[in-house]
Amino acid sequence: MTRIFRFAPSPNGELHLGHAFSALLNGDLAREAGGQLLIRMEDIDLARCRPEFEASILDDLAWLGLEWEQPVRRQSEHFDAYEAALDRLRAMDLVYPSFLSRAEIRAATESPEWPRDPDGAPLYPGLDRDLSNSEAAKQIAASAPYAWRLKMDAAIEAAGPLAFLELGSGPDGETGQIVAAPARWGDVVIARKEIPTSYHLSVVVDDALQGITDVVRGEDLFHATSVHRLLQTLLSLPQPTYRHHGLIRDAAGRKLSKSEGATGLRSLRNIGATPADIRAHIGLPPQPTPRT
């Protein structure tokens, strides 16, 4: 079986050294496995993602020496696939429309003892979880803002025990066969009124449709894998192998941001850095010379 890897940036800014590490690591692993590398543009945020950023990203990836299969997948061109997956979850009665405003959520979760998800955000209080279908439909018809959230307890019961194979490591060194813990995320957002998907839903649908066998990404997404395994199981989607890697951080130990110009590939290219310099700087070995 051909192993298929992917690098999936969001075209809402320029690439930085952290992106370079993940992209090159995916390319190296695909080459070592005799597999394929795919590029996916995670551009569901139509307000922030721009064609000029996509063009810049592809140019930087080619400059780094990466080669990938065509065509590039753009999530914005596949909302119908995500909506079909959302429809399946609705048919299983595993999602509900949530209407609480940010202010209402803050007021309901202000207690220091209120549980938080792995990213530190308070779990959704679910005060509107048991609205009748007619009342929810009335609010939707009145153009109230809402998001579709997973009924986490019901979803876990429907899916049963979950695990994933981790070939890298999580933030605390977790590796090997990992027991998934999606309950830590509470009733996560699966889609929104204006966009029929979310990162969690689109990533599992895309990985399945593209035949991804190996998901290689930063350790900041390690805990989100539990939600992804849950959705894969509910939607009868295949399970990839996961390899989470450490993050490239700034001098203060913070995760790099696209706003950090000093670590942007475009800035480094402009002052004369070479692809070999980038590989050395982020701790990757030199790229092998192609055979002639």
C-alpha cells in the first residue's frame, strides 16, 4: 500500500520556520517510505484566507525543494462534502444547534472550578442543549447566530472505546497506542451557521477522501486527535497513523506565529537564506541529492 502524507497550511499569512519544519518532515518521511506528499489548503475561513497567500505558500514550498502530487485540494471547494458529513451526524441525533453568545458563555463558565478543554478554553455550558426541535427551528428561522455542536456524551456512547497509534509523541511524551479522550473537549463545534464545517470535521473528511495514511503535524494538535478519532468512527472513516512532532519556538519559548516576521520564510529568503540554511536551522538533515 502506498503511504500518503499531507501538509495542510491555512492561506491566511506567510509560512514561518515552524511550517517549514512540518512541511519538510512530511516530505522527508514520504520520500523515505516511497510514498506521496499532498498539499491541502485549509481555507474554510473565507474572510482571512487569500489567493495571494496561497501563491506565496506554494512558492515557498517549491523553493524549499518539496514536490507534491497535483491537484492541490482547497477546502473552500468542498463544502458539500462537509455538509454531507454534518447531515449524517444530524440524522444520528448527535449534534445540536447552540445559540449562546460569547457573553452568555463567559457568564455561565466564570467559576474557577469550571472545567476547561486541553487548549484552556472553558467547556461549553450546554444551556441550550435540550431545546425542542421547534424552538431551535424558530431561532434558526429568525436568523439567530448559531453553531452546530457535538453531543459529546451521546457520541462517545455511540462510538465506544477509541484509541490511535502515535509514532511521534505528545506534549508530555505520550507515544504508542493512545487511549482517546474526546470528553475532555466537551460539546465541540462541528459547523457554524455561515460555514457548514469546522477544522475538526473538515480534517477528518479530507484525510479520508484523500486516502491519507500518515498524519504528521505539530504536538499542539495531539489532544485534538481524540476528537478526530471520534468523528472518524461515527462517520465510518478510515483511521490514519499519527506522528506529532515538537514545535519550533521563539526565544521566549512561544509557538511561532505568522505575525512573527523574523521567522517568516519570505523574510529569510530576502536576506539570502538558502533551503539548506533553513533545514540546518530547524534541525533537519540535508536533503539527499537526487540520483542521476
